[in-house]
Amino acid sequence: MNIDMSPSFFTRLAAQMFPHRWWFLGISVVGMALLLVSFSIGSERVVTVVGALAGPIAFAPWALLCVCVWFHPERGNLQSNSKIVGRLPNAVQVGIRWYASLFLAVFFLVGAVGWPAISLAMP
């Protein structure tokens, strides 16, 4: 099994997903609102279930939004043609893109898988 979490993978993904970036933002905001509402609900079991579901709804689209904003081939903030990162030495640019790609992979997994597992396991 070959899992590619390289910056080039995220650049290809960002090119495909970029038109949907506003949907990712909207879904993430709804997930955050669900998290806030779940804390104000009285029943402990409802809070647990809603909180477990709201985590992936908030964090997975946010990770995809970050992929779109950071790695888009022409508009990405971490590409070599960006205003800030593009002025850095090439080795630093590559390091930043690799760090961001690994961070997003971990962020997505923790938000989509870890959050529900931990919140449902807590008493």
C-alpha cells in the first residue's frame, strides 16, 4: 500500500478541490456551531454523541480548506510564486511545504478519526 502525503499530492488535490473551498468553510462553521451547541445541551449522552459527530464535521472540511488555500498550484500561499514563501530559499520552501503536508495529514486524521474515538471513550 502506497500512501502519498507529499506536497505534490496536496497540490493535485488542491487543484481539484479549489472550486469547493467556500463549501468547506461553510461546513466547518456549521461543525463548530454544533460543537458550541452540544456544550449547552442538558443531556450528557446527547452532548457526547453530538460532540463526537461535530468534530469531524468541523475539522475535516477545515483541513481540506487549508489544502486549497496553501497548496493550490497558482494561488497557494505555500507555492514558489507566493509573496512571502516565494522569497525564501528553495530548500526552506520545500521544508515548509513538507511540514505543512504532514501537519495536514495528522490534523485530518485526528479530527476525523481521533476526535470521535476519544470523545465517545470519555466518561
